[in-house]
Amino acid sequence: MPDSNIPSHEMGHEAGQSRPSSRHSNSNGSRVSSRPSSRQSLGYSDGGLNAVRAARPGSRPASRGSIIEDRQVRGKEPLPSADSVILKCLQGWEALNPKNPVELYGFRVSLKARQRWKAAYRKIVFGNAFYTYRLKMQHARIVMQQVEVAKKRLKLDLGGVGIKSVPENAFEWPKLKTIWLHENQISKLPDSIGGLVELTQLRLYGNRLKMLPDTVSNLCALQLLWLQNNHLRSLPTGVGCLSSLTILDISDNPKLSEIPVELCQCAILNTLNTDPLLHFPPRDVISLGTQRCLNYMKRFLDSRESRKLDLHGMGVSTMPPEISTISPHITSLDLTGCQVRSLPPEVGLLSDLQEMSVDAQKMVTPPTSVLSQGVEATVRFLHAIYVAKLDMVLRQPGVGLHAVPQDLIHLPNLMCLDISRNSVTLIPSSATMCSKLQVFDCSGNGIHQIMPDFATLQNLVWLSLHDNSLKRADPSIFTCTSLTCLYLSSNRLESIPESFTQLNKLLIFTINHNQLSELPTGFDKLEQLEQLDIGVNCFSEISFDIGLCARLKEFKFDGAPLKSPPFEILQLAPEAVLHYLGSVEQGIRSTEMQLNGVGLTAVPYEVYQQTHLLSLNKV
């Protein structure tokens, strides 16, 4: 009687369905069956049945020599591993007899398949019929069958069977012409693949490949190569030796940034599918077609010997940053007849560059003012921007800039920017793209306007607008509440907005040499202020609340036509002036004013104006 644990649909007959009778009588009159038993039809051998019986808990072993002995089942000795039990059970089983259920012809089968085998092992131990395991072996059987087919038809098709790796001895048939390993979990190919000199098709898409072995350069007969949807980071330079290659697909490899220029040596390549995120060749070059793309790469390859990169008339609109690694020693660069508007900072690494031809009117970066100074100045400018990417510091003082470099949009992590002593007239919105900027020096320019979005620089702590042409201090400056140093001297400022009181972290504030007609009130709110310079302006009175700045150590007011404080006070030391200003301000805010020991010879006019005073001490 069959085991009750066996599902009826696995027994080959529906439950309750009668079987045709094939019995007949023997010479003794007893009824025997000419039909093979179910155990024989399923391919069981005696050893296999003994293994199944022995694996059932509580069952009596068929003999002392059973594969799994009773003492092992009862726990007196640890049970063998799943793979070893399955292997022993398979001995004598005619339907399938692999040498190793895990390593099938050298292919290491995926974890999912191994888990299926272990599940089958548990069913064997707990009494399920042995042929249930046969269903679990279909995956492995496909691998074995295809390996056998490959020997005859010279085609190995293991697509979608779940293999994770390919051993070195896998490609032992040098006359193989087709290999399909797509939709698996392969992360690496063995170097032995280079021995398949007659291989014409290689499908590797849908795997986990990070690189190809250098030996692929030996596949001189390869015509079709599919590598899409992998994890490729680079291609070997040996792909240029695939002289028969006609189709190459490397799309959907997001970590692949460039194609080796040696690919241009594949003379009959007519189809090249790439990822849109590829850096080299650029997207606009790839869109021109495969032949134009190969021609583009050929010019880079030729430049390694001639040291001259000629892209004249290519119609490209971008220059790849990889130029510094592909052609690092060029002495001449020709970009005329192209649509290039910006040179990458990596051009600054071309230390041997002596001649450069570009359409200067189309260029945005470097600006025309830099290009007009020659190749050396241009390379130096681009090199500074390249260094800024690494050091987060960009210094371009006195290089003849007429505008803030557009490259700032590519430097979001920039922390220090120095464009002093140039001819910049406007601080554009692009400068605000550097949201992490902390130090900004644009002194010595001709700046007359600051865009309102300057307020986005909330990390700014040091700002110098000294020696410019500002007539109005844009309120956005005073919303940068992290500022500790603000230099607005030597401009044309006529007023300071009251919002300057928001800078409660300010330590240094200079507004001297302007055209201020009056000073705003609220300096006492700058609690951290230590240095203040208000000299050489047009106002006649100093705000008394300056005297309430408790930490103010350095105070300069020279050069202003002051009427208040009195002349005798202004002749005193800055500390005495601050003491006087503070005393008057306190008196204005209260009913009593203390002017003791400040050196007055007469009551100042501003004191007489305080009619609310009840007490005045001026000894």
C-alpha cells in the first residue's frame, strides 16, 4: 500500500480511479501481475527503496547494510548532510544519477535550487515518496541536458537556469559557436572563455557581471555580444581585437561610465547600444550613429601618437571630462566647427597643452576674458576649478573675470570662493547654487547689484563686498544670519536697511568710505560685535546705542563731519566716546543721565533735547 503522505496527483493516477488489471495465473494457479510495479516504473532500485524506508522515523531498516541505519534515524549518531543523503539515495536510481547534486558538470547551481533539494531531503526523512524528489531535480536536469547537447550541436544554452558562477573547466569544447548564459546570477566569467576561438554568439545579459576577463580579446570570430542589464564598471581594452564584431549591446549598465577608444578598431561594427548615462562617448555623439561614434573615438585613439586632438567639424556640443585620461599628453586641441560652449575642468590637467583653437564667441566657460589671455591662462583657470572639486576652495583673484564663473553650478559643495580684483559687475543666481558656501570674497570688483536669492547662502560666515559700486545694500545680505564678518566699505551706499539687526552673530562690521547720510539705530542688538568702522561718511550724528555694545573693542569714526557727540568728546579715546554714547542712550531710555567724568565743558545740545529727564549728573 502506498504511503498515505503521498499526494494523489503525484501518484500518476487520480484518487479513487481504478487501474486496469493485467494479472494472469501462473503454473501454481496463483494470480500474478505482468504489469511492472509502481516502484519499478519510477526507477527505484532496491538500494533506493531501502534508503526511503530507513529514512522514515520508526520504520525497520531493510538490512544491516542500509544506506541510513536505524541508529542514525533514532539520533544516536548525527544525521548526514542533505547533499550526502540525496547522493546515496540516488545510487541505483535509473532515472537520474548525477555525480554531485550541487556541482553539476562544474556549474555551481543557485541557492534557490539547493534549497529545493534540502526541502526534498526533509520530505524523504519524514516519509514522502522518493519520486517527489525527482520533481525537485528538474532544474538540475536542464543543466545536464544542455551540457550534453553542447557537445553535439556546439551550442550551450543555459539561459535562465539560475547558475551563479562558471568554473574554469566549463568551456572545454573549443569548437563551441554559441553560448547563452543570459538571465542567471553569474558575477564573473573564467579566463578559459578566451579559448573559444570559434565562438560567434555570446549572450550574457541579465546577470551580475562587473567586468569581463581580458581573454575576451581572443574571440576573434565573435559577431554578437549582448551585455545589457549587468553591473559592468568597465570594458577591457581588448574589445578592439574583436574584428568580427557586428553587434554590441551594453545598455542598462548604470555603473559603466566610458567605452574604451580601442572599440573603434572593430571595423565592421554596425550596431552599438549604450546606456544614456554614459560619459564617453557623450550622448550627443552616440546620437549621431554608430559610425560617427567610432570615428569620434578613433580621433582620440590617434591623438595618443600624434599628440594632437582634432575634433574639427564633428558637430559635438560637449567635451568629455575623460580627455585627461584618454589623451593626457596632447599638445594641440582643435574644437572649431563644433557646438562646444563649455570646457570641462579636466582640461586644466593637460599640462603639455600649448595650442588650443575654439570658437571663443560661443564659449561660456572659460569666459572670453580668460580665453583672450592665452592657453596658459585658460589651463590655469580650469585647473583651479578642478582643484575646487576636491578641496572645496575656488580661488580666482585677478584673472580678468567679467562674470562669476558658470562652473559654480557644478560645485554644490564649495565652501570658499575668492573672485576678488576682477571686473565682475553682478552676483548672479548661479552663485547661490553653492549652498554650503562659508567664505565669499568678491572685493575689488565693480559689483552694482546683488540678486535677491543671495539669502539662500545661510551657511555664509565671511563676506567681503569691499571696494565695489553698490548704491544699495540689498536686504538679502542681512538675512544670512550666520555672518560673523561683513565688509561693505568703499562703496556708494546711501543707507543701511534696518534688517541689519538680524545679524546677531556679527563680530566685524565695516561701512566706512560710503555716502551714508545717517546711521540706523539698533546697533545694541549686535551683542557679539567687536569691531565697527563707520568713518568717512556723510552723517553728522552717531547713533547713541552704539555705546551699549558691551563687547565692542575697536571703534573707528574718523573722517565724518560730526556734530554729535561734541568736539571735546571726539578728541578722547574711543573707549571714552563709547562711554559717553552709552550714558546718553541710557538717559534717553530712563529719567536719569550719568555724564560723570566724560570731559565735558558744557552741557551738549542732545542732552537739552531730553525734556523727560528728572536727574542729570555732569560733574
